[in-house]
Amino acid sequence: MQVFLDQLWIARFALWDGFLLTVQIAAASILFGTLLGGIVGIQLSYAPWWLKLPFRLYVDIMRGTPVLVLILAAFYIPSVAGLSLGPTQAGILALSLFAGAHIGELLRGSLQAIPPGQAEAGRSIGLTFPQLLAYVLLPQAARSALPPWINTGVELIKGSSLLSMIGVGELLLKTQEIIGRNFMTIQFYVFAGILYLAINIVLDQLGKAVERRVGQH
Amino acid sequence: MDYSLHFGAVWASFDKLLSGLAIGLGLAVVAVAIGTLLGLLSAFASVAPYRALRSLAALYVSLVRNLPLLVLVLLAYFALPQTGITLDKYQSFVGALALYSGAYLTEVFRAGLISVPKGVIEAARSIGLTRLQTNVSVVAPIMLRNALPSLGNTFIGMFKDSSIAAAIAVPELTFEARKINVDTFRVIETWTVASGLYIAACVVIAMLLRGLERRFPKF
Amino acid sequence: MDKQQPLLAIRGLTKRFGTVDVLKGVDLDLDRRDVVSIIGSSGSGKTTLLRCVNLLEEYQGGDIVLDGETIGYRSANGRRHRFGDRELSRQRSMTGMVFQSFNLFPHLTAAGNVMLGLRKVLRLPKAEARAVAETWLTRVGLAARADHYPSQLSGGQQQRVAIARALAMNPKLVLLDEVTSALDPELVQEVLNTVKSIADDGATLLIVTHEMRFARDVSSRVVFMEQGRIVEDGPPEQIFGAPKNQRLAAFLRNTRH
């Protein structure tokens, strides 16, 4: 144990950097994913079929493809297309596209669960469609989509560990580098696991608490 | 950008991709089969009249669902040998994925259990079925039928997660695709075909599941 | 059989839900072939009484003796011990229960619903269980629906399957809990006719009902419950024609309009 604590002390900055990068990647991905998902969800719910089609295609491709394949594709493809993305940027791109599809579906489900009378009531008092969305439909949908949205955060924290496979120095890669030096395999994988659990259980509990509050109304 | 599409190099290795797809499906089938047993046990534990069992089930779900699958896989493959248990890469991956899917399936089966109407259980008790007989002959069939769609979705999710076996060099679809990508530099073609294969497999599985759902009577 | 001994003897039955006394000392006897209807406003404890007899509810005091056998609890050293699962299940199979909301097994056909208890509890071979099930489904007029699932049957048909399911077990006593309350009005009569015909065949029935005309028609005795007690017990002519108790008279006025 003492040996482990010594090694942990030596590795503290590397682990902290990795932990921070994991959280930053997940935060950036949920931000972009939410912006993207907002557009996707609205299009899937209200657009005419020809406009809906490309969004439907996007969502289905993202949901049928493993996240790791998205990450590898985002890592390798931009270079041949003449874009230079670093591994971290490629990873955030892949996770954002994944989250966008996921959140888009969530939002579609929530929007479609709103009773049609709400939109009719909004129109009957003369709201335009953007006003209807902003003041009547989105606030209601956001409410029911909030708990699963928080859960998407858990998925992104977990998904960010896959970026270790394209050389992003997040928590898992840092852990592997440390293990490569001191061969304390169990100890450091378990330690990394505890850090992942710490973030995710907080998010998980937050999601459950919000769900209880939303469920009350 | 001067990149023109040439699928020839990818088609040349298409058999590798197909065998990789088959390996991924095999991993998922075995893992979800074991995970179903784990999930059933843990779901019944989660509604058991004993607090200790309920806590144990809750702990299992919460621990495993909040860990990245890759961490579980690396623990099983690289860390377990330190404790004297050495598994090959297939066994470690199936073990990790079984544990992982079991946590998701616990919630699937738990929701199925809760959906069985109380009155139907009382009717079974009232004709003299014991608790065990009621669970086997009445609760389990209704729960499984109600859980079938979510069970199918979980299976599709686990099949996609079989891609993570690439991290420990299991030659499944993603691993093979990455190899072709590095060997040929037909980057766009490789990942389009790999992704297409995953999507096609998911669509076929989903269709088979819809068929299965139709074959069983709806309640 | 001993003519003196009633088939069902309930003595001083008390039941509490939390702090609410639902049954405050109920005494009731049923002889073989008796058809007894329990009437009373909701919350009077009628349904709870039935569920206690079927051992679906635990109760705090009193005894239920069915055909000479004290069911649910045994007493030792002045303390009451509830029987284990196996013994309770055996005792439950001696009474049949028909529920307000049918509670058919949704994953089994009509015949499958009737057969489950025959196979698992009475351990009949499959062919024999099927034959018994078909006999009973014919008896309730549903021979042609034997292989239909509950979702393919009307409410009235489902309730008749539930009656067949209860009677096929050859119970000593059948408990019917507001069996027509969940039905559309036009389906009520077919179920009441089925109950009437099994009563005419000599089954012993304990019925909770809101159908006053039916209670009057079918019963050998009617019992009026009020706030966890039996307030009046007599032949239907007396209960409906010349009620002694003021509350009963008021209850009958209100239900008749």
C-alpha cells in the first residue's frame, strides 16, 4: 500500500491532467451535442419529410455505428480531406456527433409527447411558430428530457475513455502510461475506475434527483 | 483535396471484415447470454423482501453502469493475471461484456417485473400456486414478454460495444478495419464500409427482433 | 359429513391496515350449498373479508375454519404463527376466487388459464387438465374461445373464463368479489347468469356485490356490513323487504334511488 501511495504521489500531476481533460472533453461534447441535438430534434419533429430525411439518416447512422468506429473515423478521415485535427479535437468531434444524434432523438421523443392541444392553444392566441417553440413547446420538452440528458453526460464520460486508443492523454491513457512505468496494473486501473465512478455517480444521482422532481409535477 | 474513392483495396479484404463481424456477433451473443442470467438474478434480488439482496443488486448496477467498458476490459485482461486468474483475450472480453450487460439487463428485467400487474399475481396465489410456481409460471413469462423490446435493444448496444474488443487485439470488425486503414490508407472507404456493416447488422438484428415480438402474443 | 359443522366458520375476525381497523370482529357461518351475498357501502370491509378468507391478506385476530380446518394460522403457546408458503398455497386452493378485474394470465389462452392450477397444483396430466378445462369452458359457454388469449376476449368473456378457472379447481367454497363492477353495462347480465347457474348446481358461494336485484335473486342469505362489522344477517326477503337496522334501510334507499 505504501508503495502504491508513493507511486500515486509521483503520478499525481499526470492523473490530474488526465482527469481534467476527461471532464473537459465530456463537457465540450455535451455542449456541441446539445446545440446539434436541439436542431435535430426540432427538425425530426416538425420539418416536412424531405427536410427530415437527412436528419433521420444522420441519427440512424450515428446510432447504428459503434462510438469507437466514429472516433477512429474522425481521427483518420479529416487528414485525407485536408483538415488537420489533433486527436483531442477529432475525439470531441466524434463524441459531439454521437451526442447530437442521441440528444436529437431524446428531444424528438419529448416534443412528440406534448399533447397536441398545447400547440393548438399557442396558435390560437396568435403565437408564431418560433414563439410557440420558445415559449410553449421547448420548455415542456426540456423538462422531461432533462434526466436522460444528464445521463448522456455519463455516456460521454465513459465514451471519452475510448479516446485513449487514438492517443488523447485523458484519464485512461495517463493511467496506462503510469502502469507502463511502475507495473502496478490492478492498483492504477482500480484507481482510475474510482475516479470515473466518482464523476458518474454524481451525475447519475443528479439525474435521479431531477427525475423525481420532474415526476412530481 | 485530391482524394478519389477506390474501394478495391477494401473489397480485397472484405472477407476479413466479415469474419470480424461474425466474431463481434459471437462475443455479443455469449456475453448477453451470460448477462441475461446475471440480470435475471439481480433483478429478482432487486425486488426481494430482503434489504441485503436489494442493496447488493443496486450496488452491482451502480458500479458497473458508471464504469467505462474499456476499463472493465483492461482490468479483466491485464489486471486479473496479477491475482492469479489468467484469461485469454476472448474470455476477458466476454467476461467484461457479460458483467456490463448484466447491469443494464437488471434494469430491463426490473422494469419488466414491476410491470406485472399485482392482481395477476394474486390470481395465481389464489388458485394455490406457491411463490416459486407463481414466479416461474406467471411472473417470468409476462416479464420476459414485456422486456423483449428492451432486451433486443440492449443486445444491439452490446453488439456495438463488441468493437471495444479491438483494444485488446481481438480480430473483430473494428480491429480489422483499423488494420486495413493503416495498410491501405483507403481511409474513407474503410470506415464507410465498416460503419455500413455495423449498421446493416443492427438493422437485420432489429428486424429479427420485431419478428420475434410479433410471434409472441401481445398482452 | 357432519351436518352440525358449518363449511366455513369465521370467528371474531379483526384486520388492521396501519392504524385503520378494517374488520372489527366479524362472525359468519356458511353451510354447504349456501349462497351468501355481502352488501354494504364501499369501505365497509366486504372485499377485505373475502381476501382474508382466500388468505391474500394477513389478519390480526380471530379464526377462519374451513371444513373443520383452521386456515392461515396455527396457534402454539398462545401465539399465532402464519403458515409457510407451501401450506398457505394448499389452503388457498381449497377456495376459489373471482376478482373484480378478472386478473387472467395474459400470456396464456383461456384453456391455459384454467389448466395452470390443474397442472401445477392438482398435478393432473396435460390431457386430463385440458379435458377438465374444456368441460368448464363449455359450462360457461366459451368452448369456442378455448384457444383465445385474454386480450382477444370481451370483459364479460374474460370474467367467465375467470369463473371457470376458479371452479375447475373444485374448490369447497367460491369467493366472488364484485365480479361485474368492471364490466360495461351490456356485459353484466351474461356474467350474472353464469354465477346464477353455478349456484343452481349446488356450489357454495360467498359474494360481494353491488347488484341488489341479483343478490335478492340468487342468495339464500344476505349479510349487510357497515364499518367493519356485520350489522344484519338474514334471508333476502327480510333484508330487502323488512330491514331491521336503520343504516341498512338507509343504504337500500340510497342504492335504489
